[in-house]
Amino acid sequence: MTQGPSVARAAVTAPEPLLRVERLSRDYAMGSETVHALRDVTLAIERNEYVAIMGPSGSGKSTLMNILGCLESPSRGEYWLRGTMVSRMPDVELARIRNREIGFVFQTFNLLGRATALRNVELPLVYGGVRSRERRERAAAALDRVGLGDRMHHRPNELSGGQRQRVAIARALVTVPAMLLADEPTGNLDTRTGEDVMRLFDELHAEGQTILLVTHEADIARHAHRRILLRDGMIESDDAMSSVPAGAPAREVRS
């Protein structure tokens, strides 16, 4: 009996997640005491995930956000971003990663008061060494994307709170980052304006953007498709929420 040619089967390797952290810990010295802000946190986030990081005050969510955003380094453990370990990088390299890979959206907008919306959005490209003509074109396109193409020459004090946050989102998008990190992005907005901003995040996610959202509000976390709940520096739960309809009541997070 003649056997047919053998068929070589290539090993199937799962794609590397966008980011992963392993046994991540962060300690702070407070006088004679040590505060353990994070304790052996391990998680992975895939490309195009929409994740809400929640927890009561002191749970470690802001510390985790700072580490994932390369704003600070862990005391122990490893952080990998797009297959590169960043947890042991020097500050200069971390700054480069922040500028190229991560877009930040803050509760307080963090806009330059005397600069136009266009100039505010250009800033990350200035730091990245992009030439002026390309900067203006990319900043204008980002403002168009968030619905502010007709407000690009206005200064922050000439814009509403929701418009200022949209400028901040455009600034976060202008470098085409691997992920957006949004820290309480609706905290300074009224309910209606906050929902408008969250719909914009929903649209960005639908277009392929990875979003990490830090919030203590269950109705804001409802927009995400996965919820990670922190307590006392550890992950208490990690729930997929993709089956929750947009209009469904959110489960309460008890602190």
C-alpha cells in the first residue's frame, strides 16, 4: 500500500495581544508606611477591545491607567505593549512610546487656553517632529473627525465643555495611536453632553480603535464591551459585556 505524501501542519500561534501585564505591582512610600496600590495584576487586552476599568477610590484604577499609559513604571512585574516590554524602559523611551502609541483623554481636557483648537491638536505632532504643513493637515482632519471642522480656529474659552472634550479627543487621535486611554472623560460634562461624547467613543471603537476607559460611573461603563473591576489593588472581576444592549440598564458597581 502506497501512502500519500505527508501533510505538514504549521503550528497555529495565537496573535500577541495589544498589551499584557503579568504580576504587576506598584508600591508607594507614605512616611513610614508602604501603600500597595497594585498587587500582582495580570491581564491582557486585545486589539480593538473596548474596556472599562472600574473601582472605588483607592482601588488602584488610576495607578493602573498611569502604568498602561507609560506615565510611570511598576515596582514589580512586566508590561508588554505590541510585543515590546516597556516596563523596564528608561524615561526617554517611555516618552517616545507615549507620544506614538497612546492617546490620552482627561476629565479636565488639558488644553492650552491661548492656543486655537487646531494648535492644541497639533501639539503631539510638534513633539513628534512632524513638519508644519503635515501637522496642520492631520490636525484639521482629526478635528473634522470629531465634528469640529468649523471650530478649529476657536480658543477653548470660545467652546462649550463638550466641544473642548472633542478637541481633546482629536488631539489624542492625531498620532493614530494604538489605544486611547480615557480617564473619567465625562466627569466635567452634564449628562446629555457626556452621552454625546460617549457616542463618539462608540463610533471610534466601531472603526477599529482600542479604548480603555477609567470610570466610576456604571452608565458610562455600559458603553464598553468588557468591564474590569479593581478593589484593593487587585482584579475582583473581569466581565465581558458585549451582549448588553446599549439601552439596557447597567449593573451597579458597589463601593
